[in-house]
Amino acid sequence: MHPPINHRCGRWLLVGCAGAAMLLITSSACVAAAEVEVGAGVAQETFELPRWVPLAGYSRRRGAPSRGVHDPVGVRALFLEEDRTAAILASCDLLIIDEYLFHAVRRRLIDAGLPSDLTLILAGTHTHSGPGAYGTRFAEKISMGHYDPTVAESLLSSMTRAILRAHQQLAPIRVAYHSIETSGLIVNRVEPGGVTDSQVSVVALYAQAMTTPMAVIVNFAAHPTTLGAWNHQLSADYPGVVVGEIERQLPGTTALFFSGAVGDQAPVKTGTDYEPATRLGQSLARDVTKVLKEERPTMPADRLRAAWQQMQLPPAQVRLNPRVRLPRWIGRRLVDDDATLALVQLGDVVFFGVPCDLDAELGIALKQTARSRGLHPILIGFANDYIGYCVSETRYASGAYEALMAFNGPTTGTRVIEQLTAMLDSTPQ
């Protein structure tokens, strides 16, 4: 289903005068002015998982089977289309998206008839209590448990179904953007008193003539680790509370949560057991629903741009500590040598798909670049691939855990930001 396209064009006019016919050309060329609307559709699916699926996120769990479901985990997909441009934003209650999942979902979508040049931002919320057993690399198995094709197939099927269902719901939309300043919800976990990104960004999409949004995108930079390794129940962590509470307060809305530059950003935990997730999630949801109830969409969805590309990474530099580095031939077996970057621009809102744990300093720099171009940035981490941490060069030299998890050297984070900036400036208007 495609949004309507209206064409206006100059015509040949036949004019009769005093018994004689005269053909009059009213324009030397036929000038087409097409009014194209952006269409959007949204859908969600709950993952159908084996009862014994291990949880991903903490190696201390040692791949032990989960013990039930605390709250549902699944995928929420937003499909955007304008004329010949198709873009997908999908939020998954998973620790990461690896390149196998990304390419497998993309192949299935194309096989189902979607355009081969579609841009997909398939992102994990980075919950540390989502399903594991889908990672194929050695390092992934440490934090996810052993690979199980049954789990991988369930995830792939759910993601594909949600996206295809969203595509079937396309309708013209209007857009609203809001940025809300929070206080006391996050801290810099690496450097006490260090840089934090405390803003929550909100994008609401409205079907024409509707006052309740069809979709709400929430973007916030705090590690979804309010639930520790002690938890053995499936859970979306605080992002699940955010989307659930928004949908409860705004019936008919589908909410999507995307983690931002969380590499060094930790949630402030208040309470015990599941209380920190509930408190943080409800606090964010209150802020979001308050602004949505008070304001209406202000921007027409008059433009959709999308692009994705593979970026070659610097050679592997896997370190056991600041002074001991594995031989490069071993590092190459453990670490990616490329990464998938993606960009989607909807009106004045630009979504960046970033395949890593990005630290706040780099994330803020990318946002400032977008704002200098008159755009509202949404930074989506853990998208389409996972290459570990991307930190500033100063942080890389510190020897902190996040620095040791920067597997491709000190300049990788800067190169990712530079490449996304180049994509922003070169993607056709």
C-alpha cells in the first residue's frame, strides 16, 4: 500500500475562435509537481521462546536456563515509506543485534517482496534480561549461553512478521518532536561527576486527523541494567516499563524504546528487586505522556531520506589489560572487521543507527552536529551489528572496562561519528 500521489501538469488547450480552430500551447514543457506524503505503519510481536532459554547480559549467569517470565519481551516495528523510499525502525528486547540477525531479517523482508534498497535500523534495547542463545561468536556465547537455532529462528520470525504487519498498516502521518530534560536518573559509571546525557527525546507519529499518536518513539541513554545478574526471569528491564506505561495511558498507541549513547551511562537505582526498573520506567513514561497530552503535532511528514552502508573498521586490537594485547591474527577471529551504519531522516528528525556501546561524549558530539544542521537527532545504539564499545581516545587510554571492550583501537568511535556525519551530508535531499 502506497501513500497517494497527486500530479498537476500544464495542458494543451484547444481554443475555438470565429469558426476557426487554433491550437494554443500554454506551456513549453509539461511541469510535474508531485505532492508525496510519508506513510507509516506500526506493529508488535511477542517472542515465542522455549521455557528454558538462557538470559543474555551477564556472564556470571553462565548460560543457566531462565526461570519464567517477569514481563513480555518482543519486537516493535515502525515502517516508513515515501514514494520509492522505504525505511524501518525496529526495537527488540534483546541485548544486542549481531550481523547475522540483521542480514537474515533483511533477506527475509526482501524475499517477502519489500524493496531491495530498503533501509533497516534493527536495534536491541540492550536489556540484560532478554533471551540469549542466538549469538554465534565466541564472545557472544559468554554473555548469552550456547547458540540454539530454535531460539534464533523464533527471533527472526517474530521480527519479520512485525515488520511485514507494520507495512500493511501504512497511512499518511504528521510528526511531533519533543526533548525533555531529566534530573537524577543517570550517572556516569566510569567517571564520577563525568559527562551525562540526561535528555529523553520523543518522536510521536499521528495518523491524519487523529489526536492520539499511532506510534511514540522514546530515546534515552541509561544502561538497561536495573536488573542485575540475580534476575533469572525474562524481562525488558526499565524500557519495558516505559513502553507499557505509555501504551496504558495512551490507548491505541504503540511505543518503541531505543537506547542512546549508554556506554558510560548507568541508571540510578532506587529500591530493591524490580523496584528500580519500575521507578525509572514510570518516571520517564510520566514525562513523555505529560508532554504528549499537552501538545499536538507541529511538523508535516513531508520528507523521508534513508541510507545504510558497511564501514571498514581499523584492525583488531583485543587487549587483556592496558599493556597486554592478543596477537592480531587471534583478534581477527574474535572481532568484526566491518560495521553497518544507518541513517533515516523523517522531516526534521534524523535517526542514527550505531552498532556499538557508544560513550556519552561521542554521542553528544554527533547530536550537536545534527543540531547545527537544523535537525533533531535520535541516536539509536546496538543497531544492525555489534562491535563492542566505542569510546573517546582519552577514555581508551584509561584502561577501564569500557576501554578494554573497544576491540578495534582508539579511533573507532571517532571514525563512526565522522562516517555518520558524512552520510548525513551526502544523502540526497
